[in-house]
Amino acid sequence: MTSEANKYRILIVDDEESIREVLSIMLHREGYLVDAVSDGQQAVDRLKACAYDLVISDIKMPRLTGFELLSHIRQRFPETAVIMITAFSTTEEAVVAMKNGAYDYIIKPFQNDEIRLVVQNALERKALRQENLQLKKELGKRYSFGSLIGKSKPMQEVYDLIEKVAGSKANVMVTGESGTGKELVARAIHYNSDRRDQAIVPINCGAIPENLLESELFGHEKGSFTGAVQQKAGLFEIANGGTIFLDEIGELPPMMQVKLLRVLQEREFRRVGGTRDIKVDVRVVTATNKDLVEEVARGAFREDLFYRLNVICLNLPPLRERRGDIPLLIEHFYEKLTGTKGIRIAEGAMRRLLDYNWPGNIRELENTIERCVVLGQSGELTEDCLPVQFRSGGPSAEGSLLQIPDVGLDLDAYLGNIEKDILLKALEKTGGVRKRAAELLGITFRSIRYRLAKFDIAPDGDDEGE
């Protein structure tokens, strides 16, 4: 008898009372929770009333045979394991039962040790299958929403927020740098909501000419303008009951901002050239890489529209703030591109990939891996197949992989050397013009003069334009 056994419930189904008693006593002693009934119909009734981990059933029974009971269990209770009991002369029937979904069979007369082993194996297999399903469910839930990949703390916070907002009707604004996966977040919100069975309709507000944008969003009537040869439904109409994703919302022209505000307020719109209001039930998810607060402050974006759209703000972290996800993303893109798992990455190449600052974020990483797949040899990602900016010390997290020696180091001197090296590289890039070097580094002219003087660096150029 084990403490693990008493979490399993077993149903014995046999029209012979002696078989029911023997199995019940033996399995009780093993610690299992056991019920017993005399025919298949009684078993069906018990299965409706109680969840069983395992059913041990005779094949030949009145009212409902073992085959019929097996079929019922497979259809209604697929997670319940089934073991068939058969006489020696009907073992062929037991084999057929296994082909139809039974885990195993026991031949009468049976040995107790044999039954213990078969029952134990059946329950262990069931537990393993449930554990695998749960792991897959958790991995799918925590590490990936749709095509969002990552298990770092910043991404866990994104997943948590998606879970919280998906079930609501609130409009969501997704912010973040270009290439961080804002459309993937919009799709994750949609497919985790009760609108998942309806359409999600994306549109890039910055990619469509202003004179065509209204027609794209709201549709038009036949003859409403030159080229309108037939009536056309707009994207809001197509998305009715679902979600519309307005990417690059900061590029929306002022007149369209007014029209979008009306849709959000009234839940209705008119087609271009139309006279009839069309009611819609659409959730709006927007995305931008602009600072819309700043856009509102300078009058480029309507404040009332901003607050309508920005009910919930979900900010996506740039890749440089979630470097721990880079190996996971590399594996994902490699499998996506090649259909195989297990990319091999040279240590030097991985160091450069982790040290790079990724200004283009996930999109740049995917393009980099695609390049490596094309140029790489024998399925290994090496430094040679990386773009030139990786091999020439392009944008990187300087010193992020520094190994501190056992004897220690002079931190001020070390940081000073890094600062001096950056200043020299900026001056080299701008031909010695300090003003342009300052702009390149995002500092003031006064600051670069002070820093250059600190390291006794004299510019080589003529400082034209200073």
C-alpha cells in the first residue's frame, strides 16, 4: 500500500461477483479507491456521477458489453484508462479492444501480481500523459502567446498583462520600439479574448495614402468618388464582432483622428458617400513607436482620442532589456526557417549575439538568423556568418561580458578607458568635428569639450560649423 495509490480511483465492471470481490479486496489493500458494478450500463451511470482514473472491465457482460463500454469511455472520458478482462479462449477479442483504445488486458484466471503490475503501469502512463499535457499547457501559456517568445521577467510581465486585459472590452495601446512585436501582442490579446472566433483585422495607418485611408477604414458607396465602381465594406465593418488593430496610430492624419474618435464614441460610422449609420461592435487595439504624450503636447495628436485609445497601455521591452530570451528566440527562428531543432552556435558567435544592442529588436534578430542559415555551414552558427556590424564591434553593450580578475581591477580607470575609446571613435567617424561627434553620442557640445579636455584629446578636424 502506498500513499500515492490512494489518489487514484478505480471502477471494476464484471458480472461475476467473485471476480469483483477478489479485485476489490486486492486493490483496496494496495491503497486504491475502488468501486465495483455488475454490468456496463451501471458503469456508464457511475462514470457520469464520478471521475475514475481506471476502469477494469470484463468483455462479455449483459445489457452493455465491454466493447460498448470501451467505446463510450473513449468518446466521453478519453483521459480514463481501460483494462479488459477476458477468458483465455477469447484473447483475440482483447487484442481488438486494445486496438480500439484499451490500455491492456488480463486473462482469467489471473495472478494477483500480474494485475498489480498492469494496474500500476496503466496509472503511471496516465499520470505521465497528464503531466506532459500540463507542461505543454504551461509552456504555451507562460512562454508563448501566439508567436510571442520569451521567459524573461519583462516578458512574464507582458504575459500577465495580456491575461488580465484579454477578457475585457477595454481598448489597448501597445507601445515599444520598432521590431519588438507589437502586432503579435495585438493578436495574442485577440486570441485570448471571447472575440477569438471572429476576425482580427490589421491596418498600418502610415502605409496608406491619406486620400485612401477613410475608404479603407469605413468603406465607400458606389460612385462616391472616381474609381468607386462598386460598394465596398471597410475594415471596421469586416472586423465587426472582433478586433481591429491600428498599427502606427501616431501617423493617423488629423481629419481621420476626428472620424475615428466618433466611431469610438458612438460605435457607428458612415461609408464614404453614404447616408446611413452602420453600427459596429469592435475592440480597438493600437500600436505606436512614437511618444504620443509628446505628440499630444505639440498638437499633432488629439488629446481626447489619445485617452480613448490608451485605456490600457502595454509597453513592450526592447530586446536589449531581455537578453536572456535571445537563445530561446534563436532556436525558435532556426526551427521556423529550417523545420529542424537543435541549432549549434559557436561560443564566439553567441557572445557577439548576446553583446549586441539590437537597435532593430526581434525583427533584426530574425533577419540575422536567416542570414546565418543561408551562409552557415553544417548547421552551425559561427562568427563568420554574422553581419559585419557584429564582427566590427557595432552597437553593443560595452564590457557586458567582462570577467573580473581574481586580483580585482581599477573600476574608474577601466570605465575611463571605455569612455576615451568611445570619444576617439566618434571623432574618427566625424572627421574630428566635435559638434557632430557630440550629436552622434547624444551629448551637448559643452559636455564633449569637457570630456575631451579630461583625456587631453585634441580633435584632428577643423571643427567646421561649431
